[in-house]
Amino acid sequence: MNRARPPADRRRRGAALTALGLVVALLATACGSGPPPDPKAKDLDTLYQEAKAEGQVIWFAPKPEAQMRPAIDAFKKKYPGIDVKYTNKKAPDLVTQLNVEQAAERVSFDVSNAGGLTVLPSLDMAAKVDWADYQVPADQVFADDFVYVWAVPKVWAYNTDAVAAKNAPASWDDLLASRWNGGKLTVESRGSFMTVWDQDPSLGSDAALDYASRLAKLNPHYTENTTQAHTNIVSGQTPVGTDLINLVLEDQAKGAPISVAPVGPTNANKSYLFVPKGSPHPAAGRLLTAFLASAQGQAALVDTYNSVIPTDTDCTQAATNKVIGALCEAGVKWFSETDIKQYEQFSAFFPKVEDALGTDVN
């Protein structure tokens, strides 16, 4: 015949089971079968050890090495034992080279760049990486495998020796004035300076084609890329033209006679880094990319005008970020890409713009 245990017995038995449970839990933890540690607390350290064993990271991007040097030096100081080999290579050439190398299974670099027209062809070339494991901010991860590291705002610039500030074009309409006729405008032939027309509903892609046709009637001086257009403006060969604010600010700091024209809105083209499939040093490639996205990496980039900026017009950081400060001082509003569908739109938009400009030679 079973009898109910007295309350005191039940309390003693419960206490014994609790104590036994604690012992079991402690033993389980000691044997490694307890709750796993936070992976984010160790992944960067683990990644560093893997990257250090690889010994080097090879980075290709369409930027002068002098602009990247502060970030490279900061990375090497934080992660000693990893050499950084940097090459300045134009974005279209990057896509072509990587496509050939991946087909041959002989990839020669670890960090690549994508932006504008090279985003879509780069999607399938990127290795799959969970960037959250390496503490990359979620708002800097794009299309899963790309990391937003700096913006390249497109602007119109003018030579201050040739054009007084009061006479500089102040709007898109001002650029169509007859005084700029006959090669006085230098224009990037690929038409990427018109990206914002496909982003801003107040402008519109249909209106863009009409605008490009009217601009073409001024017989501008066409250049293959924006860097060449910038050189023409600085030299005074053409007084006004399409440019990149990063180049304008860099040469301004050297005393060049160039300034941002208050023509807006504009596109603040985002630039992404990614680790290619088949890269020779994949751990080092991930480590460098994560570093450049971090606060420390951004601090090293900001003084060379290559940092992340807000997706749309926001002047709250104008005092500490020279790119934002220059855009806001000129009164230029900007838009950036937020969705892969926008890049798909651009792939159809730019050939039409080139056709309207008369520069479509393909």
C-alpha cells in the first residue's frame, strides 16, 4: 500500500534533484555540450588567424592607391602579418578579368569592386558570405554578398579660373544654355551622370532621353569615362563637365581650380566590395572587406573622400564628412540605390541615354 510522502520529504527530494541537475549541467558545460558561445564574439579572431596563415590579401578597385593607403595602413596595424597588395583597375576591366579567371579556375585577387553598371554582372561572381558573422552592419550589406564601403557621388564641376561662381550652371536646365555650345561641356559618354533621372520621379526616364538629345545638340566634348572628364576640367580644356565629387575634393585640396556646380539632384552611386568565388586568399579577403566596413575602416577612408554616406539627402554629418559637406554646401540633393531592381532598370536605361547622346558605338 503506497502512502503519500510527508511535505518535508518532498522538499528534501526536490532539493536533491535540483542539486543533481546543477551538477549535470556543470559537467555538460565542461564536456562542451552546453549552450554554444556567441559566434560573433570569436569569428573575427578566428578569421584573423586563418587570414594570417594565408599571409596576404590582393585587392583590386578603381581608386588611386594613394586614396586607399590610409585604410591599408590601418588594416595592417590592426591585423599584423597580412600583406596587402593593391591594384587600381577600372570597374569594367575588373568584371572582364574576373569572368575570364573564374572560367579558367585561376582567380588572381581576393577583393573586388562593383558599382553602377558592374553590379549585375558581378552578382554571380561573388562568393557566398554571411557578413553578419563578421560584424558588418546590416544596412551595409547589399544583395547578400556585397558590402557597401563608400559612395561615389556624380556631380557637375567647373573650372574656377574659367567660370566665376556666379556664372556656374545652377541646374540641369542651365546646362542647356547656348553659352555652353561648341565643346564647352565635357561629358562622360556612357551617360551614367544621368542615373538620377531614372531614380527621381520628378525627372523621369522618358524626360531623360529628351534632355540627352538636347544636350547632344550643344556638341559637348565626350570622354570615355568620368576621370578623363575631370582631367579636362582641371586643365581648363573645358570649363564645365561631369565629374565625381571625390576627384573634385582631392584636387581642390591640392589647390586645383575646380569646384562643385550646384546642379542637382544627383546620384550618389554606391560602391560595393565582394570576395570573388575561387579567390586565392578567401579568409584575408573577408577580413579586409569587414574591416573597411567597420567604424575603424571608415575612419581611415573618410579623409580621402571615400566613406559611406546616407542613402538619400541628409546633411547632419556635413561637418565631419567632407563629401556630405561639399554636396550640402553646394545645395545638391542626392539619391542612392536601395534595391537590385534599380540596377536592372539602369541596364536598360543607359543604352537609351547613349543613343540619345549619340555615343552608342556598340
